[in-house]
Amino acid sequence: MSKNTLYDKVWDAHRVVTLPSGQDQILIGLHLIHEVTTPQAFSALKEAGKSVPFTHRTFATMDHIIPTQSIERPYFDSQAEAMASALEANVAQYGIHYFGPDSGHQGIVHVVGPEMGITQPGMTIACGDSHTSTHGAFGSLAFGIGTTEVQHVLETQSLALSRLKVRRINFNGVLPQGVYAKDIILKIIQVLGVKGGIGYAYEFGGEVFDRMSMEERMTVCNMSIEGGARIGYVNPDQTTYDYIKGRQYAPGDAEWATALAYWESIKSSADAEYDDVVDFDASGMTPMVTWGITPGQSIGVDGTIPRESEVPDAEVQTARDAVKYMKLTPGQPIEGVGVDVVFIGSCTNSRISDLREAAAILNGKKVHPKVKVLVVPGSQQVKDQAEAEGLNTVFSEAGAEWRNPGCSMCLAMNPDQLVGDQICASTSNRNFMGRQGSPTGRTLLMSPAMAAAAAITGYVTDVRKWI
């Protein structure tokens, strides 16, 4: 078993008791909630006559169902309106802080938490959303939970959990031009597999991660779950502390030294022991694109759709299903595959640095006439900053649609959906069948810069040609 890693230290610090089942009862330091996985949880609380005793540890926002064109109420979708109304009523009844559309801070839960300074190192963080692993970029243990568990955290501020193994993933070398954090995590999942992380927490490190910004680290940790790992994290460092300092919920000057001492103490020790270690070399990386129906089915942009002889035996049937569903041909180059829609957004790639990367490619150019482009900032704060920098003008003049914050086309629980078998170049995190709103819609995952290049040409394009 692992020893002296950040995972071990934070886990042990939050362990209340070891249960007869062998699981540990873990204190949840921060609970993030949204409108989709909370209605049933709050209903169960009310039926049991229970309260939410630790409201200062719970924060709510609206993201999955909120329209990105018009947020006028009532929403056109009656189910979305019901979810929104339920969240508003529940947070008001229980006294939970709510980042609503009128707050100036509404947005995707995994964008809002970090930008408000709520997400901090050494925390245990839970949310009824699988991509809660995003917050591990700060050196926290962050994981998604189900609706029943949401109820348990609201009621008890704890969960019964099984301890994970810890895999250290080192990425060393220098990233080539045109390769971004999104390419890093797609490469990790391609190599280790979508089930490779089951039972593990992933600790990301090495020279590449040391140089990454917090937003880049969030992109990688966000998709840890796509590789089967429940938790993905990066040890906190000066980059982490500089990002947090001065934010609304960050420790103030009087508390900063104490917080910093704790944050430093929970870092993996020099003598840390891991259950597994995997090394990657960044120098040979190319921009990545998914070609199939899982995030693990990806290739470099200069690659070809794999033939069955190039696929492991256990994955042959999934590969057959993928090429049939995606209407691609084994041996076909991925570059040149046409796209109908480009989506720049989601909790993976909707932060200000993501928008800057896309805008740098689109600046002074035009979106291909056959392509619809949606650019959806991750929060109201990101939207305001992008507009202050003029990025919205770059997108609009290129022919892209500049929208309001929300999850948008990632899960498509809102009006932003594919139609028929449209194919979408997407900066989101999942390319499952029907994921983006149409049962036959097709998704190609890639970085914001790659998505912007596809928007210009109308097909998958090596962004290095535009840099």
C-alpha cells in the first residue's frame, strides 16, 4: 500500500473511524451541489425530518440545465424549470450559499469552486458530478458521488469510503508547440485505458506538471475519471498558492501562514511509496483527437483510425462498434474528417486560458460556412474577463456564437444539442454515443486550439499549421 503520499495524509486527517465493513468514515470538508443531483436528496431529507447541520461547508450553483442563450424565467424546458425552482427553494430553506444567475458568480460547479477560492489544498471534496476530480489540481481529494450519497453528506457531512491505491504518473520533458493539457490527459487515458485507473487515485507530477498553470492542471485532473481513477491530484506548490491568494473565500492575511503550513505538510513526502509508477515523455507528443466512443480511443492528429490488427484483443469489439457508430474507416487519417459543430466549453476547457487559446487561432479568421460554433464560458466571472479582454469580439467577428455560462453541449441537458448524426469537434470530456443530445450524434474530443482550427477549415486540422 502507498505510504506518505498526499492521498494518505489527507485521507488519514479526515478519517473519523474505521467501520466493521473495513471502510473508513471520512469527513467531507467541502460539498458542492447543483440542480441535477440534489432534488431527490433534499426530498429524502425532508421526508426524514433531517436538517443540514454544516451549511458553511456546502455551496450551490446552477450549471447543467441552464440555457446559454436566454436565462429568462421560466425556462422553455419544463423539466429544467422544475429543477431550477427546486434548487432555489431548497437552498433557501436550508440556508445554503447559492451562486445563482443573479449573483454574478453563476457557472459550472468545477469552475466556480476554484475561482472563488473555495477549493483549497488538503480538503476532501464531494459533489454529485463525476468530474469533481477537477478540484484535485489543488492538492485535494475530490470525487463524484451519487444522489444517495449527496443526501448522506448533506445530513452527516461524511461518507463511508474504501481506501484507494495510489499511482504516480510522471510527465517529463518539454511539450512541443501545439500540444496542451488536454492532449496530456488524452494520451494518459489512451495508454493506461479507460479502466486502468479503477481502484486508484492518480498523483500527477514531473517537469510538465511543475510548469503547468492551475487551469492546465484542472484540465488534466478533470478527466482522471475518464481513465477509471476516482481521484486525480497534483501536489500543491507556489503556483497553487499564488492562484488562491486574494480570492473571496481564500484564507485572509491573518490566517495565511497557518493555511500555508498545513498545505505544505500534506504534500507527498520525498520518501513516499506508491502502489504503481508510470512515466511519460512529453517530447514526442502530438495534438490528440478521439476517433471512437470512449475517451481512450484517441490518436495523434497525424495518425490513422486503427485497424483491428492494431487493437488489443479485448478492445476489438469496442473498436468495431466505434467505427460503425462514428462512420469512419480503419486506416483512414483522422485529419480531414469533416465537422458540423464546434463546441468550446465544459468543465474541462471553459476557463479564461482555454478561451484565449481558441481566440488566438480564430483571431482575424472566419468560421467555415458549414460549421456552427458555440463558445460557452465556464462562469460569469470568466465571461466578464473574456469580454474585458475582447475575446468575445474575436469569436463573434469570426462567426462563432458567444454564449452565457453553463455546461451547454457537454451533457446537453439544455437546448444546446447536436441534431441527427452531426459530428462535433468538442473540448468537453466524453465522446459516448448520444452524449451531446442526439442518439446518433458523434463527438471528437480535442483541445480548444484544435477545435478552433477545425472551426476554420470545417474538418479536423493539425493546429500546428496555424501556429
